[in-house]
Amino acid sequence: MVRRRARVLIAEDHALVADGYVKILEPEYEVVGTVTDGHALLQEIGNRHPNVVITDIAMPLLNGLDAAQQIKRKMPEVKVVFVTMNNDADLVAEAFRRGASAYLPKTSAVEELLQAIREVLNGRSYISPASTEGTIRSLLAHDREKEPEPLTDRQREVLQLLAEGQSMKEAASLLNTTDRTVAFHKYRIMKKLRLHSNAELVRYAMRKRIIPG
């Protein structure tokens, strides 16, 4: 009896990097698709039914952290492996809070990526030795830094799109809603976060890693 290969979905907005993942993984896994933004990742995951998602954090339209959180809420069995350029301890800790099973930098060797995937498929977590310093301290400090009223998933999506420079009309089209609804979400975001201008909104999105800083 032939053992079924694990299914991997790749979320990466740089074509050369995505192609590299496919070449690395295809001998051992079934690559069921590649997507280039966080919204496409959420759309495709229900169609492709992967066992593992490989994603960057800095993704257009919806960042990898928010996408992972939504994936884990709907499909907790899916393993999320972050591969990113940012090795900041606070970001590593946040990734695991959002449901990551593994985290490693893009400078990692090919064998480390393969090892990370094997580990998560066996029910274990993996964190690259290059990413461990300070991560536990950041995880423990998290409760002292919680926002008074966290943003909803949709509010975070709207925040990212507006912070990326999308107009309300463009954001509404991407989210399949109305300009008026986007404007209401923006009003609620500004009120919750006590922000008073678009510049403050963008700075907040960068500080919270919703968009690249």
C-alpha cells in the first residue's frame, strides 16, 4: 500500500522564492498550490485541504499572522510553518500565539525547512535555533501589553488594506462589501485604538506588524 504524501500549500508573494519551495518540497510532499497574498490563502485553504501551510509574515492584503489565526480557528488541524526574513523575538512569539507550528528564517538551510515540516507533521513544534533568543521572555510579557479592546478579524483586514494605501472603494471591493461598511470599520478602529489621523493608523499598523515597518 502506497503511503499518502502530506499536502502542502505555499503562500509567498515572491515568485522565485515560491518556485524554490516547490522544487524543494515536491520530491517528498504533494504541493497543492501557491498563492501570493493572505486573502488568496484563506480562499484556497478550504479548496486545497493542505496538511501544512508555508507562509511568510509580510503578505499583501492580509498578513501571515492574521491569516494563520483565522486558519487555526477554522481548521485547527492544519500546521502553519512561518518562513520569514524577520527574526525578531517578539514577532516569533506572536507567530506562536497566532497558531504557528514552526518558525524559521529564510536564511535557513533547505534541510532545516524539511526538518521543520517533518516535526510539525509528527505533532511537534519547531523553532529555528536562530530564532529562540528572547522568544520565551516575549511570550511571558504578552499579558502586560494587551490592547483594552482587541480588533476583530475584519477590522484587522480593513486596517491592513487602508494602511497599505488602498482607498475605501478598493478595500470594499477586495472584501466584497460596501464603501459604507469599510468606513464604519475604520471609524470603529480609530475609536478603539484612540487614533486621530491616517498617519497614526499607518504607524500603528507598522508597530503591530500588520504591515511591514
